[in-house]
Amino acid sequence: MPLQVEIISPEKVLFRREVDMAVMPGSEGDIAAMPDHAPLMLALRGGVVSIYAGDRITDQFFVGGGFADMTADRCTILADEALPVSEISVDDARSRLAELETSFANVTAEDVTLQDTMSRRIQSVRAEIEAAETSHPTH
């Protein structure tokens, strides 16, 4: 029995297909969505969602955080931002990382909420760079 997987960004539905498995970056570690999975709502960290047909990865998408809703026959990923790994621009991501790190350095120690938000954004961009470099190492 296949699993219906959807990856939805604020702009559009990026992916909708029946697959054998989807491995995604949960906030507490990677998790696999497979047919007959117990219902689960999961917070996502920045990282790569890998789509499988059998034991082969067919598609990979970078997600910049969000949530996944898993049931026995469906996995819906609501991503804060998402794009195919093949479309990541390492140069753009490195530029965004430099800007974030500069901004983070100017956050006061008392502003814990902003520190937390900025830390998550920095982690997400670092994961984006790593995904791109792993996917197309010539960049």
C-alpha cells in the first residue's frame, strides 16, 4: 500500500504523489513516514526531505522548517519554505547566512526569543548549504 505525500510551501504545492517512504528532518531527529504509520504531528527543522520508491531516493526537497502531519496512508508536509534541492543556490544561501550571522551578533543577551528565532534560521540556512553541496558538489 503506497503513501500519499504532499509537500506544500506558502507559495504552492511542490510535490504530490504516492511513494513508498518519505524521510524528513524532525526537530528531534530524522523520521520516516511509511504506510501504516501511527498518526503523528511533527515539527520540522531545516533540512532535506527524501522521497523513496523502494530503496531508491527519487526526489529531494529542502524545507526550512514547518510541520508534518502523518497518518497510515498520508503525509502532508507544511513547510515554512521549500524547494527542490537541485534548485538551491549555494552562493545565495551563503550570502543569507553571512547576513544572519551579522544580525545575530547584534542581538542582545536579554532578547532570548529573538536569539532562538535567529539560531533556528541560521541552522536552516546551514542545512540548506549542506544539502546543496551534497547534491551538487561542484558549487
